[in-house]
Amino acid sequence: MQVRRGSAAGQPVGRGSAPGQSGRPTRPGGAPQQARPGAEPTHPNLPPITVGPPGRGSQPPPAPPRRKSKAPWVFGGAVLVLVAGSLAVVGFVHPGVLVRDQLDADSVQHGVEQTLEDSYHLGTVESVTCPKGQLVVAGRGFDCQVTLEGGNKRVSVTVQDESGTYEVGYPR
């Protein structure tokens, strides 16, 4: 403790300050003032007082948001590619679910004409018209329109098997 000359005897004196002062600026009434952020210290040995926003206190800053994993998207994409590839093979490459074989209408018309002339010996066939887009399904049947020397007739055609073999009926 130091005693200062010229002061009342025996009274303590703060380091470099007058008796009764704490080294910080005071407001009227004796309450200490708080410094503004970034303000110069009021005393060379004391740090400035920093005041933060209300409610923050000395809490640590919030943690940054967690980065989400891309693994579910990668896994989902791989599954999607696998399913799409399987559907393509089952549906398009090997005729089945999505693609059905159809009879070629021109070939069927030529076959009906040959059968009527060569097998049934009906003379000259003037024209044969069969519907297009007939599916190759065993047991499925359809009619073709035929023009013979005796007029217009219908001929039934029945698909025999999945390879496209068909049977030509007699004109009626």
C-alpha cells in the first residue's frame, strides 16, 4: 500500500488514481460507466469493457448446420438404374410384357392368296385384304376379305402358335 503526499494520512490510494476512484469512468452518482465496443481503454492497464447483444451473455456461438449425406441419393439412383434396366430387358429386348409380335399383313395376304389358288384350287384370286396389327397369339382369329371370280368372300385366318404359323379357312 502506498501513501500519497498531500492526502489524508493513512488512506489507501489506488495505483495512479485519486482516492475513491476505481480507474474507470463514472457516471454522476458514482456508478461505473461501460465502454462502447471498440472504444479506447480509459486506463492503460485495464482492458475495454465490451457489451454484446442482450441475451447472448457468454454462450458459445451456435454450431454450424450439419452437412447432410449424399449416400441416400446415390443408393436411390443406383436402384432406379437397376430397375429401369430390368424393365427394358424384360419389356423390349425379349418380346413379352411391353412388346408383342404382330403378323405382317402383306405376308398374310400373299399367303391367303397362294393357299386359295394352290391348295383349294379356286382359280385366280383378284385381291385379298387382311386387317393390319394382328397379334401373334395362339388361337386368335380374324377374317380377310377376298375377291374371286365369283364375287366377294370372307376367309377366316387362325393363328396356330407363337411362331406365327396360321391356318387359312375355306371362303364363305
